[in-house]
Amino acid sequence: MCTRICVKINGKIIQYTRPELNPDLSVYDRCSPSARDVLWYVVFFGFAINYMVRININIAIVSMVRPRRAEPSNTKVNVSECFVDKTHHLSGDGGNTSAVILAARMYELANALVVLSYTAEDGEIEVRISASRYDWDEYQQGLVLGAFFWLYWLTQIPGSLLAQRYGTKLVFGLSNFIQCLLACLIPAAARIDYRALIFIRFLQGVIGGLAWPAMHKLSANWIPPNERSKFMTSYMGSSVGAALTFPMCGQLISWFDWPSVFYTTGVLGSVWFAAWWLLVYETPAEHPRISDFERKYIETSLGNSISEKRPPTPWRNILLSCPLWMCILAQWGNIWGLFTLMTQAPTYFKNIHGWDIRMTGLLSGMPHFCRIIFSYLSGVAGDYLLRKNLMSRTGVRKIATSCCCIGQGLFVMGLAFSGCNKMAAILCLMMATAMSGAVSTGPLASVVDISPNFASVMLGFSNMITAVPGLISPIVVGLLTLNNQTVAQWQIVYLITAAKAIVTGLFYVTFARSELEPWNDLGAAAKELDLLSGHDREEKQSGQHDEDDREEKQVDQPLVNGSTAEEGKQNAS
């Protein structure tokens, strides 16, 4: 039963959720739900799966690795510095409970085991430990976490080019599915050696690099310009994936140990792939169930911004595009902050605040729920401002980027100075992660604004550069905290992160613009090819002129009897 109808009144399309209350309205078309709604949900969960298989190891590694004791030369180091400090100030029942937990933590340190959970009943301590554990230091852990990004950046442009040739449905879908299959191999690889695990993570990164740039091709084919900010919130499915992964995996580890994390996320990804293959189509024209009204609405809204022909890529204009470089710069700062918080939060809360795996997973996941909410609200607000002509497209993108870069940086700075105040640390972590969600209304949407025809290629190019923080950040954190898990060292980590976000945000606000570039037109692309091959064309034209001159000379050349060639033709007639 249809719950909505679309009617056209005075040239405007209006949706009514209660059509039975408007019997006199002529139905223009029925839409429940629209193909774009279905696409949003499938893309949303696709990005959730994409991040689940990417970051599941961030929480699992806490239980995979033995806690490392302090070096004898640095007696200040304590695996749970703030936690131990807090227990000295507790009293009463709370003090007794904390003493039990502290005893469990000391049991963990003394035996080099990983505590999955601990409870206290009748004065007795029940401790569950991880069966499989490895003696990897912080640097080796950084290699495991960062291996995903070693060649992730290199497959960004190939991902966009493959999407242009074979379509987003094939490239994005298979990228996610193969990553899920590789995730199921991680437990076996870890048991062999950490280098084998690094190799699996490396392969996941190579395949995963194809996914994100491929999606811009699909959004450019399906989404009208004034709806892009809202649709881009589907990319924030990655945040929901992160938000669900941390607490879900923490609980799975508590119940079944860490290998269950990789098997569960692998199965979930396979289920999503089946839905993706059945529901998603490359263009509205290919969709068998889309209404005529919606298809015409999309095609009319897109106008000439999307070409059915495969245009030549204007690489010269792309590489010299100042708006694109500002998007890249803003995404660099935003992604450095997001990856640092997302990758290192479980380790930070366990080693500094002394929380067990379940609490660590919960507190690491909560900020990403805030991120998707803020992303959605910023997208709705941005589309409203554009639809009502209250602000230019460039102005909307700059406000959003101020939030996702400068706002994020300020809250990360607060996290750096939170010290052992766990409430302040949680609040700053949640707000910093939430602010980064505005990237979907800022730099991400701006890439499509600049050039819908080449959005996929441009996103691939930008992701190639902005993937570098994912490679560098874990190594930097590993070196700064190597055998030195203290508040002071983590403060340095977070101050570096905050500085990058704030500086890149200021550059974007100062120099960026988000309007359609003239080279998005096919004619401009053709002109660029003319410039690149101008020398060859001149030679061909010069050769053609020489041939024409020879023909003219032959026409005017006298024949043997003294008449010209033209006169000879007349005499023959």
C-alpha cells in the first residue's frame, strides 16, 4: 500500500504522506519508497561494512597482544597510569569495587595476560583471560594497524577509473566482499606470525582502496545537485560501522575471544553484498523498478552536468585546480584526526584509563554515533540553505569545513589537556569525532560540485593523497608511545593531530570555492586534449596544406598542347 504520493502543483513537486486526505489532487506519480531512498540505505550499510572490516582489528588487537611492562630505565611508565592514580582516592563501597578491579589489573600485568572481563562476588575475583596472545611491541602493533594504508593510496585512481569503465556496482561491491573474505583469514595469519597478519592487512588495503572513489560516480549519476549534501550522509555509514564495531567486537571478545570478531564481520559483509547486487543499478535508466516520475526528475535535475558518453579525463585542469587542492588539504587534516582517534582510542583508554575490553569498546564506539547524527544534521541544514538561496554553495561548504576541521581540532586539543579526567576525555573525544562528520557537507560534497563528470576520478586522486595519514599516524603514535604509555606522550600525539586539523581548515576557509568548473564540460575536455596534442595536429595540418598546394599547382600546370588542365577538361566535354 502506497504511503506517499507526489503531486505537481504550479510546477512544484510536493509529497503528501496522507493521500487519502487529498482526494481532489491529481496524482502525478506514486513513490513508496523512492529508488534514491533505497540507494541511500544500501550505500549507507555498504560504508558501514567497509569500515567494520577495516577497523575491527583496532579493538581486537587490545586482546591479541600481551600488556607490556615498563622498561627498568623508565619506572614512571604504568600500563594504566590514570586508573591506578584514581584508585588511591576512592573510599567506601566504590573503593572496595575499585580495589577488586585494580587487583584484576595487577593480575593481568603480573601474568602478562589479557583480561577480557572481571567480576567480584563474595570477595572473590573471577577473571577471564584471552587464550591467544602475542608479544608485539607498540611499533609492531603500529605496523599491523598501518599496513592497510601502505598501498591503499595507490589504488584510489585505479578505483575511480575502474568505476568509470565497469561501474560502481561491480567495483564497490566486490571491493567490500573481498575484504570480508580476507578478514576471515586474519586469525590464521596471526597465529603464523605478525608478518603474515601484516600481509593480509596489506591486501585488504589494496582492495579497499578501490571502494571510496568508485562511489562518487554512482552519486553523480543518481543525485540532483541540491540533494547531494543529504545523500553524502550515506558515506557516514562508515561512522555507524565504527560505532557498532567497537562495542559489538568488545562484547564478542568478552564472550568468544578475539577471533570471533573477524568471522562475524566477514559474514555480515557477505550478507550485505547479496543485497547490494540485487538492489543497486548504475543509472536511473537501468533501474527496472524506478517510477517514470523519479527517473525524469533525476534526469531533468542533472541536466547536462552528466554526459552519457565517457569523456576524456582533463588531467591538466584537475591537477591545476585550486578548489580541488583545497578539498584535499581539508580532507587531509580531517582524516588525520579521525584516523588517530578511531585507531588509537581503544589503546588509549585501556592503557591510560585502565578500562577492560567491553568498556573500551563501548567508549570507543559512542563518538561515531554522534558523528553520523552531526553529519545528517549538517547535510539537512546545508541543503536547506541552498534550496532557499540563503547562502552560496561555497559559503555552505566553508561553514561545514570549519566544523569538521577547526572544530575538530579544538576539541582534540581539549582531549590533549584532559589528563586523567576521564569525563573530560570522553566529552572531548565525542565532540571531536562528531565535528568531523561535517566533512560530508564540506570537502566531500564540494568535489562533486566542482565537476560531476569527473567526480569519481577527482575523489580517487584526493583519496590517494589523503590516505597517507592512515599510513603515517599509527607509526607516529607507536614511536611516541613505545614503552612509554603516559599522559604526557599521548598529549603530544593529540596536539600534533589538533594542529594539522586547524591549519588545514583555515586554508580551506581562506582560499576554497565550490562552483562548477568550466572544464567539466566535454568541450573543455576536448580542448585540453587539443592542447596536449597540439604539436601533432599542427604537423598534420601543415602536411594537409602542402598537399592542397600541390593539387592547385597540378590544376594550373600547362599540358603538352599548351592548354591548362582546366581547359583540357572543357575541350574534352
